[in-house]
Amino acid sequence: MFLSINFDKFIQPDSLAKNKLNSLVMKKTATLFLASLLIMFFINCENHSEDDLITPPISTPTPIPTPTAKTYNADVKPIFTNSCISCHGKPPSNGAPSSFDVYTLVKDGVENGAILSRMNNNISPMPPSGKLPASTIAIIEQWATDGYLEN
């Protein structure tokens, strides 16, 4: 009789041995992974001094210097004197509905939008002699942006 040998048992481990091997590999992989996480945690949470733990105060940004603020007396009043007072004087004339001869009246007119909307109106601009240059209107707009300074 011939001797029959099953080489499959010698070449491939049985299922119990496979499971033990897989379990061992999984445990080593999990241990290595956890060890890596712990090392990263301690490295990232390390501080070199107490100064590292203190948040620096938030400093206020230095304001960007702006051109000289526009004022009513120096910048806006001359525009109204040269371009508007002939109709918007005291008393108003030529059908003008209001007077713009003093600071408060001009300020109110700019604040409520009436003055700038008429100055920028292409159909019926103020003054009636023609629309003011954009640079002149920009002075009045800047005066509003600067806070309607009088002096």
C-alpha cells in the first residue's frame, strides 16, 4: 500500500492557527496605533513656558490716516456760497423750497438725502446751471462721512 500524506495541513495553517495569527496582528496594529496617538497628543500639548499658555491681548489696529477731515466752514460752506445761495438763501428765491444759508440747514439737507440726490440728478440737477463736478460732490459726501464737522 501506498502511504497517503495530505500536504495541505503542512502548507496552510488550520483555521484556529489562522485566527490566532490574525488576532495577534490586530492587537499589535491596535497597540501601535494607540501608542502613536498618545505620542502625538503629548507632543502637541507640550508647552515650553507659562507664556505659551497666556493668550496675547488683542491690540486695536492702528487707524489708517485719512486725509484732513472735511468741515462745514472750510470746505462745504464755500460750495454752497458759490453754487446754491443765489436761490437757497434767506429767504429762498426762484422757487427754491428751502434755505441752505446756515450749518444746521445744510446738515439736515445732506442727512436726509435731499441735497445730494438733487446734485446727482441727471434730469433736474442742482444747481440749475449744471451739475456740480464729481470732485465737489465728493467733498460734501466726505463731510458727511467725517461726521458733519462744523469747524
